[in-house]
Amino acid sequence: MTDRPRPFARVLIANRGEIAVRIIRACRELGMASVAVYSDADAAASHVRLADEAVRIGPPAPTESYLRIDRIVEAALETGAEAIHPGYGFLAERAAFAKACEDAGIVFVGPSSSSIEALGDKLAARRTAAEVGVPSVPGTLEPVPVDRPDAVEKIVERAAEIGFPVMVKAAAGGGGRGMRRVDRPEDLPAALAAGSAEAAAAFGDGSVYIERVIQPARHIEVQLLGDASGTVVALGERDCSIQRRHQKLVEEAPAPGLSTDQRHRLHELAIRVAAAAGLRNAATCEFLFDGRREFYFLEVNTRLQVEHGVTELVSGLDIVHEQFWLAAGEPLSQRALAAAERAATPTSHAIEARIAAEDPARAFAPTPGRISRWVMPAGPGIRVDTGIEAGDRVPPEYDNLIAKLMVHAADRPAAIDRLRRSLDETEIGGIQTTVPFHRFVADDAAFGAGDLSTDFVGDRWDGQAHQARAVRVGLLAAALDHFSGDAERDGPVSPGAGPARGPGGEGRDGHDGRDRPLADRPASWRVAALAAGRDRWPR
Amino acid sequence: MAQVIPSGRGLRVRPGRRSQVAGVDPIVAAPPDPPGSIDDPVRGPSGSGLLVDGTLEDVRLERRGPDRAQLRWAEDPGPAARVVFIGGPVLGPDGVTRQEVLVDGWRVEVELEDERRAALRERARRAAEAVGHGGPTEVRSVFPGRVVSVAVATGDPVVAGQPLLVIEAMKMQNELRSPREGRVAQVEVGPGTKVDVGDLLLAIE
């Protein structure tokens, strides 16, 4: 193993959670030592447990830990890491971080700082797309001066020209942060301020711009890989239309309903933008699709995407492995080129459900807390990427994605069946998660028909109604459980509270619940009486 | 077949605070009376039928190991509801037993309490409410996070739906709006305040 070629000897992973775990796994597979970094909130987190080395970089607040470029570069130098993989989020699309790595002589696993600048800044990317004739969503090409009250009138005027409703977006954005939909001119100044503040907190850059809302629309993106020679290939597209707060909840590959011609055209548009910006390594080109024929360029994410796994399942390519080889200066591999050849004619289907710590009955409000039960599905065609174990705490400081459940099957209907089956096996206790929403999606007729839109959640999901049914079942189950006086489970109401009983009523012998005072446990006496008189029960 | 619940033998079963949702009211549950009103020759009377608010529901809890079960209605041929009991029921110092149940991915908090005791408590609560009639509406945080900004001050008139403050949680800025029309009676937090679930933020009177 020591003699086989590997991209690097030692890699630092500048991230946390499931993506840090996923990258550490790739490091181990490629024979590279891994270095984790962590904040005080993550001292016992899975990425720290799995890595070969771990370096503390600061307190829980992201601005004092995972966003500290100086600390992370220092940790890499101290541990002798030759490369840094940024994952997604945090510093992944910050040109300053890539530059700091380049200056320190450390390989940044991603595009060059200049390419990140050209593409990661969404405004610059819109200008690049315009230069190579790729149509974008109509909107501004320069940042909005949010800090100048005197400019407010002009901004509202410009937005009216673009046409309400408009979307306020963070130039440095990703994952929906800093994004706001604005329907009325009078709401625009407040939305710009809030979006800018959110963007500044999340990315350290509060620049925002305005874009027209395309509705109805599907969100379709293309996975790209590029090498140092300037070759860029597309590995396939993903449909990520099902979103809440402009953050994706369900993704699939390939995008259902596209013809081979449409697929070819979409991949070609994506390659054109990326090649113009001198893309190297992995990136994703995002488009809005009006459902008929037009693809509108949205932005390029110059990093590994959360949902890269569905493309891996369909293409058979390990994108993180490829990232490391490309970062080490290798040309695009034969594997990658072959996968690109097949990209327009996919022969299987994959779906990802993003399981997040959110309450789908309360507008997907965050639900950080301790996870008391954690059972993930398994079996054919299932992949789960997570950094969670039972007993772990989901900290309030970070992203609320806790697991990515991916299913892979021969075609889309089979993948949906597999999704439904795997969600049945999923058990998460202690915090509310988005699992009920995913169960709904797997059962939904419109989803099954490939009738996708970014309005899916707002149009079709009634979380409270679904919750009400479950609560009703929960009340009956808890009551029946109480009356059946169960000693099989741990932690009964009080010691010796009732007879043990299993399915079919076995295991009742030797119970001691018979002589409990009535007042202690209402009606449990009745159950004891039932147990005693079972054989004499009248038909 | 309807039965009158014998006084004091029932349990008040209600959703816990986080599981309260429109359309689900607390129930009074009791075993069938006489015992075994619904007889299952295979499974015996255990878990067969439940008196819900005095009406017999032919519903059965089938155990699947120590913490899993399936809830099945006799008249419903469809698949049973799968439930997972998360931890055991916990009897609190307030006399209320709490149980977390997982149903279709929903985390359901259930509170069980002696029916008579629940009735006493309710009466006491109503009396307290009558005393404080027309009192202020408390706005409490529904998730842990940090207050970013407060848009109102004590004494400000507000209308229902008016933005009150912004709380940041998990990097998202969440705007809290006024639940009713009135006047701000007190403001308990300011920019930077860390808040937990249930913390008092401000009150509207």
C-alpha cells in the first residue's frame, strides 16, 4: 500500500458533519492520511472520531472556527498536510481561502482562486455567461448598494424594470442563504438588508443582487469536472426542484422528462460557461428550466455539491476521488471521460432525500437537539452519508442537514419504491426531522409523474395535516401501551408496573403488577385481571 | 358499542407541547369495559380495543419487540401504522407521564395523566386565567438561537402579523410576527440575547 500512487500523503478537511466524513472516507480509500479540524461544539463529532489527526480551531461560532482561514491554514502547515479539501459551505467558495492556500504552498482541492472569483461570485458568473452567449435569468449584473439609504429609490426603480416578483440573492451565496423573494416594491429595502446581513454572517460578504423570479420552474444543474489542460466534461444533470427556503430537500439524477437532445444541449451550455471561466476540478452549473424548452443560467458552484452522490450512483464515478487526482495535477481520468460519454444516455436512476433537523409542520423551522435514536436503512441500492450516531447533539450553530439518504435503482419508479421502503426503515428520535416530508414525496402522485417545480413544497405539502394523523396514532399507541402495562421496554413508569407481554400475549408469567394500588396507575389493575383470567375468557 | 367510562378509571391522553396541532384534541382513554369487550381468540384481550371518549374503538397494538409496535384498526384492511416508542414512559414530578412515540417519521410527544387529576388541574388553570382576564399575550421563542434585532419597543402599538424581532438559528434569520393586535407590554430581549425554546421574548397586551 505504501508504494501505490496516491494523490497526496496527507490531506486536511476544512469542514464538519457528513461531508467531512465523506471526504475522510475518500482519503482512507486512496491511502491518504486525514486531518480533521473542529470547533468546541464538535470535539466529539464523527469527523473528529474518524480522522487520523484532529486539530481544534476555535469556539463554536463559525466565524471563530470553520470560517477562520488563518487557523485552518496554520493547522495544515502544522500537521504537514499537502492539500486542503474544503467540502461545501463555509470556505469552499471563498477565493481568499484558495489564495491563502496557494500562498502557503498548500494545494486547494477545487478551482484556482481566480476561477472561484470568476464563477463563485454569482454576479461575475452572470457576466461570464453573457459573454459566451448562455442565457441567464434577467436581473442586475452589479451588486446593490444596500448600505446607502439614498440609493434605495433607484434600487426599487431598477427592480420594477426587471419586474416583480424578484429574488434578492447573495453574490457570494449558496444553499439559499441571503436569498429572499420579494413580491412588492415596498418590501424590497428590508429584504435587501436582511439578505445582506444573512449573507455577511454566512459568507463574510454581504453583496446582494436582484433577479427576476421564473415561475413555474424546475431547478436543474450539471455536474462538471475540469483539468489543468482546460478540458471540461459534464457527468450528468440533477433535478433539484423540491426546495424550501431555496434550499434543496430532494434531488435526483437524471432529471426526469428530458429528451437526449435537451440533455446534450444543457450539458453543452454548462461546459461553455465553465470552460470560459477556466474551471478546474469539480463544479456545478445551475439552471432554471421553464418546463418546456428554455434553460436559464443561474450560477456556478465551484465546489463539491451536497447532492453529488446521486451523480456518483448513476455515473459510477467517485467524484471526490477524481477531485483529489485532479488537484494533484492529473489529467481527467479515463473513468471520468467514459462517464462523460455516457452522461446524456443514463441507464439508471438515483434519488437523494436530505434529512434535516427541521420541523416540516412548522415551516421547516430548525430543531437542534440531542438524537436519542438513530436507525438508518440498509439493503440493496441504499447509500447513507451522515456524521450522526445515536446520542449525538445537533448543534444550533451549523447547518441542519443530518443525513443524506440516497437510493439507486434501474429506473425512476423503482428508485421511488426503494425510497419509500428505506424511509419506512428510518427511525430518528429525540428531534423532529424532515423524514415525514420525504415519506410524503415518495407517495405523491405528482412526484411520481415527474411533475416537478420549485413551488412543490408550497403547493402540495400540508405538514400540519400529516402531523395531525400521526399525533392521533401516537395518542392511541401510548394509551394502549400504558394499559398493556409493559415491562419489556426499559424505563417503565415505576418499578414493577405491570406484566411483561409480547405479541400474542406470551410472557405474562410471574408479573407483579397485580397488587398495585389503583390510584397509582389508573386502570392498570384491569390489565392485571385480564392477564390472570386469560384462559377463562368467554368467547 | 358505546360505553360510559367509569369515573376515575380513565387516562387523559394529550399531545405534548411540541406535538400540539390543529384537529387533534386530548382524549380520555380507558380499557374496554367489561374487559375484553372485543375478544381476539389469537391475541387474547391484551391491547384489544380502547375506550376513547367513551366510545369503543376496535384498535389493537401489536408488539414487534421491546420498543416497536404496529397499531391496527379492525375495520381497516390497509397497512398498520408503525410506531416506535423512544425510551420508556417517564413519570414527571407533576404526576404527568410523558412518552415519545415515533409515527411515520413524526416525533409525537404524548402526555398521560389520571383523568381526575387532569380535571382538577384544568379547573385550577381556568380559575387562574379568569383572574388574569385580558392579560398580556406572551411571545416565546420556538427554537434556540440568538436575537439579531428587535423591531419594537415597550409601549409600541402593534397589529397582527407585524414583524417583532429576528432570531438567528442555524444560520437562518427567522422573523417573528405579532400574534395579535395590541401594545407591547414588555420586551425581555435585545440584539445578541441567546434564547432557548420557551424563553419569553416579549408580551403584547
